[in-house]
Amino acid sequence: MQAAVVTAFGPADVFELTELPDPAPGPGQVAIDVTHAAVGLIDVHLRQGRYQDQKGLPQPPYVPGLEVAGTVRALGEGVEGLRVGEPVVTLSGTGAEGGYASVAVADAAMTVGLEGSGVDPALAVAAVPNAATAYLALTEVAHLKPGEHVLVHGALGGLASAFPGVARTLGAAGVTGTVRRPSLERAHASALPYDEVLASDDFAETVGDRRFDVVVDPVGGQVRTDSLRVMAPMGRMLLVGNASGDWQHTAPTNTLWGGNLAILGFAVGFHLPHHPEQARPAARAALEAIRRGLVPIDVQTLPLARAAEAHRRIEQGSVGGRIVLTP
Ligand SMILES: NC(=O)c1ccc[n+]([C@@H]2O[C@H](COP(=O)([O-])OP(=O)(O)OC[C@H]3O[C@@H](n4cnc5c(N)ncnc54)[C@H](OP(=O)(O)O)[C@@H]3O)[C@@H](O)[C@H]2O)c1
């Protein structure tokens, strides 16, 4: 198979397009002929070596890529409910590697059939994993209730942009987004189902007396601090990332009990392996939101050989949607 390999931790030019042996599925796994592989900010952070000391995460040389779409090539021992040739998409379950290749192996429990969904594979890999994450985060962690108001930071980001549509399917009364000022124009032109998108540097003043029941924060840093000022009593702040790179951020815990506030964290890659039974229901909810046009993510495709360019574009913050690699 062809694979884009990260040969060392470092800048994007560490990528090398290489021929590797085709991987075979182990028990409970499937091999997939990849047609589309999603690229995410987490892939960039892993390649830069930000998590190099964390146990269980890949060490160079490795093939990055958490999520793929394609057709089932082979079934491992004991796999039921999927067939060879079936179009599928995977959720990010185990590991953090293998997707940037013409053949990938995934856990069958994290592999979801696309037949009859009406969703094409490029949009599926761009949107299903993040929309399934949004569904799990909003239902299992933030316990979003119908009629509640949601605030989403970094509103146009790959993960964030799945939240407004999924929140709507769960009955949210309103969804507000925030972005940094250079993204405001793009946000106002976006088809994502936000009621409004505000500048992130002064959103806490702009919203006036309005309060939010759920804050979705993949950004961190100052917007995380400012969010505490706009949360409703019994409000939940859902931490799902740290795009700002502010790893020193701390929370004022006495503000939490005094204001009846909660801060919750969710990382799908560390959750689903312990709850694989939640993967398919979440993916079905995601597909339904996508089929209804509620997750209109801008998908940009690039050939696998241009993986380095995909990473550079993410580093420059010039994507505004998702990049998908085609082997
Ligand atoms: N919890 C989970 O299960 C899970 C799953 C996937 C990803 N993640 C995490 O979620 C975060 C976002 O990932 P993604 O793939 O959605 O990334 P992305 O597409 O690059 O989106 C990140 C967004 O953050 C905003 N942002 C604000 N300050 C930023 C800064 N200083 N640098 C870069 N972006 C900044 C940008 O929006 P504006 O510039 O428009 O404001 C950008 O659209 C990452 O930390 C990732 O690791 C978590």
C-alpha cells in the first residue's frame, strides 16, 4: 500500500510517501480500502511531537490519521454485521494512526456502514466522526436538554462545526458561535446552523445579560476564562480541546461552586474504546444530522502525496472546514 509516513517529530516536511506492506485485520478488526482520510489538528500536534511523552501515542516512523472512509477489504476473525465491499466510515476509537494510506485497519466496533445513508464518503469522513463526538459529548457528558442555549467557541473548526447541527437535533433553543476577528466574515457567510457568530475577544460583553446552559470549548485560554461569566446557573462547560495551545490555563474552582457551574472534559479517543457499544448509535445520530443538511462542512480534498501541505494549511489556520486526503 501507499502511505504518507511521519519519519520524525518536527515540521511538516518530515512526511515521506512510501510503499509499505498491506496491513491485515486482527480479531475484531476490518481492513479498509481507503478512499478518503481525514486530517485534523490533533494529527498536526502529534507530528510536532507535542504529545511525544504520552504513553500509547505513536512514535516515528508512523502513519498518521485517525479516521477514514472507504470500502471493507477484509474482515478479521469474529467480525459480524459488516461485509467485504461495503462502504464504511470509521470513528476515532483506538490508536492515533494508520489513516493516511491506501489501506487501513480499524476496530469493527468503530466502523459504520454508509449504505443507504445518502452521505458521500468525503463528507462522511469529514463530518461523521466529529458529529458523533458532538453527539456523545452533548448527551453523555453535558446532558443537553431541549430548550437550552449553547455557546460554541472556535465555531468554524472541524470539531466545533459539528456541534450546532447536533445540538439542534437534540432540541437546543439557540446556538451561538465565537471566532477570532479574521474569521468573522467567513462565519457570517457560513451555512452552519448558528443563530449568530460573535467575535471571541469580547463575546462576554456582546451577549449582555444572556446566559448559556452549555459552553462547548475546543479552544481554551482566554475564551475559557471569559466563558465563566456567561454561564447560566447549573451551566456546563464542555472542554473538548485546546486549539489555543494555552497549556497553563487553570480554572477558579471557588467560582464554580459559588455559581452552580460545572466544567467537564471529553476526549472521544479515550472514551469509545471503553464504551464501544456507544459508537454505532452515535454514528447513526451523526449521519441523520448530516443527511438533514445540519452539518454542512466545507470539504477540501488533496492527494495523499500532499499530506505535508494539508498540515501546513492547518498550521496557518487557513482551512475553515476539513481537509480530506485521497490515496
Ligand atoms: N475531545 C475530542 O474528542 C476531540 C476530537 C477532535 C479534536 N479535538 C481537539 O479539538 C481542538 C480543535 O481541533 P480541530 O481539528 O477542530 O481543529 P481546527 O479545525 O483547526 O479548529 C480549531 C479552531 O480553533 C480556533 N482557534 C482559536 N484560537 C486558536 C489558535 N491560537 N490556534 C489555532 N486555532 C485557534 C480557530 O478558529 P478561529 O481562528 O476561526 O477563531 C479554529 O477554527 C484540538 O485541540 C483537537 O485536539 C478533540
